Amino acid sequence: MATYTIKVQIDKSWMGRFNESGTKLCFAHGVSDSSATEKLSFNVVSSAEKVAENVSLTWTDTYTIAGGSQSFKNGTAISITTTPEKIEFKQSVLLTEAFLLVPAKPDPKLGDGEFAFINKTAASAYLYKQIPDEKDPEQKVATPFYISQSGPNPPGTSTLTPKPVTRLFFAKHYESGTMVDDFQSETIDVDLTKKTTATIQYNDKGHWIELQ
């Protein structure tokens, strides 16, 4: 599993106004979902950081998956029903009619970079990835970064494909694990498909620039 890092440089002219207003730097990670209409969804804030001149986010593509009954609603906190289970690419999990999540197992129908969520009752899938703990960066915690966009979905199978694309934006009132579809400010999508690190800048004009 790869480890990714995005380093963010923010022009110091924004420090005061952002922090006084409670604005945070937010990260969301893209997922392709066979049950959704969007090509790529960024619908959960995986990390909301206090604004500073230099901010970095590191994560590993080690995943867990859970089931729940929430519908997507902007600004709502993630609340799962099942205990998250570890899942790897080319594996599927089964959510039973009794709302029990069966541990993941290999699924020959899946391709590279894909998971499957098989639900026997109406449910939403929730994906988590490993991100350093805010209080102790040496420790990693499972953090939600996606919920079924059109869930709870009727019984069936959703193929979920996390993409190495991260969206950054500034927003008020969002915390880690908050559903989001109102980005409130200019965004930048950083594609790490062929690399594991990137450096971006938010300049004095209020625009994003990818440096490397």
C-alpha cells in the first residue's frame, strides 16, 4: 500500500482572516461509485486543518468499510451502524438482511483498485482510510472519506473505486467526517496517480497553484 503526502503553502496574508473566521483547510478524496451518477465524488471531509503557512496531510491507502442507513446530507456528520471491516482491492463485503457486515473476501469479478459492497437490505456504504491522528501524528486513525452518494441504496452491489485524487478547499463549519457538497470557495484537485507527493500553494490573490 502506498503512502501519499500533500504539502500546502498558504500565503501569510490569509492567516488572520481565515483563523479569525474559523475557516479551515479541508481535504476530500475522490471515489468512483457504480451506484452514483457522478464520475468522481468528493463527498466527505476527511480532514479539516487549522490554517497555517505550511500544512501537510499524509495518508495510506489502507482501507476499511462499514454499512449504515444515512442518506447524504451536506453538513451532516458520518454515523455508521456496523463495525468497520478491513478491505483490500479485489475484495467484497456482504451486508446481511440483519445488518451484519461479513468480513471481506476475494471477488474474482473485481478489477484493480476496486472494492464491492453487497447489501441484502437498503444501506449506504462508508469508506475509511488511515490518516495521522490530529493530537498524535505518530498514530494513524481510520477516518471516513466517502458515503454512498445516492444511499441508502436498494439491495444490490456497488463497485467502489477510490482514486488518488484529493480536493482541497477552505470552508467554515466543517470538521473531519462531515458530508460535503458545498465547497464554499475555489477548489483544487490534486492528482497523485503517477506520484506519491505534491506541493501546492494558495497565493496572495486567493488562487491555487500546483508547484510540483
